Amino acid sequence: MSSIFRIKEGFSTYTDTEKRLAEYILNNRDEILEDSAQVLGEKVNTSAAAVVRFAKKLGFKGFTAFKVELAKDTSVEEVDFDDIIKEEDTMNIMVKKAQAINQKNLEQTYKLINPQVLEDVIEKLITAETIYLFGVGGSGIVCDDFQNKLIRINKRVLFHKDPHIQLAAAAHINSRDVAIGISYTGNTKEVTTALSHASSIGAYTVGITQMSKSKLSKICSSLLYVPTEEKELRLGAILSRNSSLIITDLLYYGITKSDIDQSKESLKTTRSIIEELR
């Protein structure tokens, strides 16, 4: 049983002093790991002896043993993750929530990756005449980042932030090109329209999206999945953006790995001309 659970479980039986200690510990978990019983007692206007007694009441040999167990706790194991943030969250809780949510999302993203599909997509990108990227909003940020990376290793890649210009560019895709569409829902009209056209003329198409029956999933030659985590009403496309960045980074690594020496030369050349601006 975690130390946090023990504190919450017996709250109704606490004296006023013990309630003050419990509330302070719950709101300042990381801080008290550095405190002695005397320091913590001073912070809540009680004695070191009262702190030790409280630790023993929770079932620990003393305050030090309690801190050791507290350090092992995730600090957010009983947080409701239905809402990323709440008005009553302390800054400490908000940071811990973000850490836990992102760690969970990271693990799920890697679990969804099919190495064979990833390798197939990388091979197509290596031989592509031009790589076209399509995405709006948070997905557009991922496209922009991927484009910047590919340009540095001398790959011909096109991405425009304006969705209308994206579609104008899509009109010139040919069968030797690769088109990548990034859409969490898989139903972003600007993306599905572009990918549908690319598919119709024989270009290799790739969708980066959640695992669901969507328009994008029906169009693409290959699919790379991001976790289905975010609600329909989201505080921005945070998790799906992070997952998509992981996937595009892996694609970039794969392309670079195919010819390490040439990639290094391209990066040196890119860096050299940029440094002329300094």
C-alpha cells in the first residue's frame, strides 16, 4: 500500500494536527523529501515528535522510513486523468500529471509501431522523387519539423502551411512521389482530399493517424499509428502531436541510416552555409 493511499485512507480519524500534516504532505510531496521531522514540524506549526508519531500511525518505523516509501510513489497514481488540468491543481501536480501522461503516451506510441511497415515506408521515402507532406494545425507543426530535417539531408520535400496551397501542390504529384498525410482523426478534409488525389495517380501514400476506420485509413498504401488518447474536445493536439513527431523522427533516422556518410556531408554543407549568417 502506497504512503499516499495510507494518508488518504485514514484522514477522517486524524486529529487537527495530523490533518495539517497530511494536507501539507499531499500538497508538497517532493519538498518534504528534503525535510527533517523538525523542519516539517516547524512548517505546520507542530513538533518533530508529532511528525514521527504521525509516520508511525501510518505504519512506518519512523519519518525516514515514511520518506523512503513516499519517494517510490508515482505521486500521481490516483490523479484523475480525464482532465489534463483542473483549476484546483497545484503547479507541482500539473507538472506530475504532464510527466505521467507523456510517459504513458510515449510507451503506447512505440508499442503501436510495426517495424516492417516502418521499414517499407522508409524505403519508399529513400527512392521518392519528391516527398509531399500534408497536415493542418498541430499536424502541420509536425510536417514543418519533418520538412526541416529532410531538407538538411538533401531530400526534395514540399510542405506549405496554407492548406489551400497544400492542395495546389498536390495537383502536381506523380507516381514516383510519396505523399504523407498526418491527421489524428484521419478525417481532416484537406489531408484526405490531397491523399486521395495522390493515390488516384499511383503515388505511394502514407497516413499517420489513430487506429480507427477513417477516410485516411481507407486511402493510404501504409499506415503508421498514434495512440487513441485524446477526447473529441481537446486542449490542443498535444499528445497526438508528440506521437507523430516520434514517428517522423524514426522515418528521418531510417532515411539517414541508409547512407550515413552522405547524410553527414549534407548536414555539414547545410551547417556551413547557415554559419555564414553569424
